[in-house]
Amino acid sequence: MAPSDSTAGDGSVLRQRAREVGRATLLGAGLGALGLVALVAAGEPVDLASETVFAVGALVFGFSLLGWSGTVFAGRGIESFQRHLGGRSDWSAADSRQAMAVLGGVGVGGMAGASLATVVVGSVA
């Protein structure tokens, strides 16, 4: 039995979104590692630099989690409110959830990048 067009479309959308979040996670990992190296090069101790960069990544991840849950909670209401008032915004709950997922990927990547860079820089220093 062949999958319907809507099922095949859902799979490609899911793969595209997974790629976006994956790229964001890799970007966050690179930024976390680069941030740690930059702080250590500026004279900060490795442990303090690691804590700082990890905390920034956790802050970004926490913000994205809060934004995503707020969108899930109130997204349809905001869309209805905009339609009712005749707003010209292209904002949608689905776009907001996707943006928060990408931002969460950057935060998680930043935490992982900081952790891995701490191991590497700590073993060199």
C-alpha cells in the first residue's frame, strides 16, 4: 500500500525541520567552543570560562523552552486574535514553535560545545 501524499509530505517536512535543528545545534556547539577558547585566550581560567559559556547556553535553551511552551499554550488564541483584529502580521504558532526549537538547538549545542571544549582545553592547559 503506497503512502498518501499528505503522509509523504509530513515526512519531508519533519526531515527538513530536523535538519534545521541539527544545523542550529552544530552552530551552537561551534559558538560554545569558540566562546570558551576566546575567554581562555583573554585570560580567564578554564573552569570559569566553561561555567560562563555553559550558563549562556543554558539561558538560551531555557528561553526557547519558555517560548515554545507559551506558543503551545496561547498560539491559537493569538492567531485568532490577529484574524479578528485584521492584523497584518504573518506570525503563526507553527513558525514560533519552529523558531523556538531552532533556538533550543543553539542552546543545547552551546552547552555541549562548552563541555567538549573544556575537556580539550583543560587537557592542553
